[in-house]
Amino acid sequence: MIREYKDTDIDPLVDIWYKGSLQAHDFIDSAYWESQIKEMKNKYIPMSETYVITEQTKIIGFVSMIEHYLAALFIDVAYQNNGAGKELLNFVKRQRNEIQLKVYKENLSAIRFYKKNGFIIKEELTDEPTNKQEYLMEWTRGTSN
């Protein structure tokens, strides 16, 4: 089930984000992700339009949007590759005509996932805080998927 995020969801969401970031971004020092926990909890998640996906009552993932920008899409590592990410992505696609996101160039599984779901690479950029290369990707309604 997908529902709107509640303030009481913040700790499980930050935990899913942190563990997922460590797993998906093993090319970035874990100290960087640790340094971002407070910002995620107090700023980024609360300022976003966030939806959670649950299995029974357990939160297994979330998506955060800022207008047409996909700021975060994370699934609990124990529940990955079971369709929850695609379900969340399709949920936000139904609400928008275009979506943009940034993904690290080294995060090959995420790039594959987004390409498979109709996103195309628009530009290569450098993420300032990490100095890592990233892609700006975009999906537009009416194109594939």
C-alpha cells in the first residue's frame, strides 16, 4: 500500500535512506552519508512531498518529490528487487507529466532501473559535495513507459 508520509514515519525513512545509501553508493565514504542524517531527518524529507510503501504495517520504502524533481527513491535493502521501487515510481508518474532526477554515474543498478522505466540521460554533471560524476535523467509522459 502507498500512502502519504506522516511525521511519525521519519525514523524508519531515515534508516532506509541511510542503509540504502551505503549499499548503493559504496564508492562514497560512509562518513559523508553519516554527515547527512540530520539534514535528511530535519530538512529534506519534511520539505518534500513524500509517500511510503508498506507491507502489512511495515514501511519498506519511500519516494520524495520536490515538484517534478525526484529527490529520493529508496527501498529497504531486505525488500529490494520485488517491484516496490517500480510501484512507487509509477505512483508519482501518474501525478506528473515529467520527472527529473540525478543519479551517480557509478550507481549502475539505479541507472538500469530508471532506463528500464522510461528515463533518458540528459546531461552529465559533477555532484559538488562528493565530486562524483552524475547523470541528470528525465522522463516525460507520452514517451516510453
